[in-house]
Amino acid sequence: MVVEYVRYVIPEQQRQQFEEAYAEATAVLDASEHCLAYELTRCVEQPGHYVLRIEWDSIEGHEQGFRTSAGFQTFFRLVAPYFDGIQEMRHYERTAVVS
């Protein structure tokens, strides 16, 4: 399992549409056998800062499975307008430090 983190900075006038786009895009994530869990969080101190966290079964499952699936085009269409706000998009693996 890997965890993808996508950090966004979204201008105030786009925040509602951004959250609505991701709310709609979750249907595609829910349908993917490779997506194990996800959450979109917003910073309390800086409301324009968001972190999207997606647990994937593997990097291959994300990049070759999800990204080549029929639903990916729908997902991409919904979230692509916000790609300029991406500050980081990376895969991480868990360490032994967990609770």
C-alpha cells in the first residue's frame, strides 16, 4: 500500500467549486479496485490550503490501473481545472511509526 498526498493552494473564489469537484470525483475513486481510502482536508489557519490523501493498493495500481481505467477520464475532467494549484503530488510509504 502507498499513500498519495496532493497539496493544493486554491484561490478563495474557486474553493467551493474545488470541493464540489472532488465530492463528485469520489464516485470514480469509490469504483476503483485500487483506491483503498481517501480524504480531502482544508487547513484551518490558511483555508486556501488543501491536502488530498489517497491510499492506493500500490503505485502500479494507481498509475497503470486507475489511470488507465474508464473512469479516470471523468476524474481527470473534474479535477484538472485545479492542477495549477498543486504544490506537491507524491507517493509515500508508511513507516513503523503509527498508532
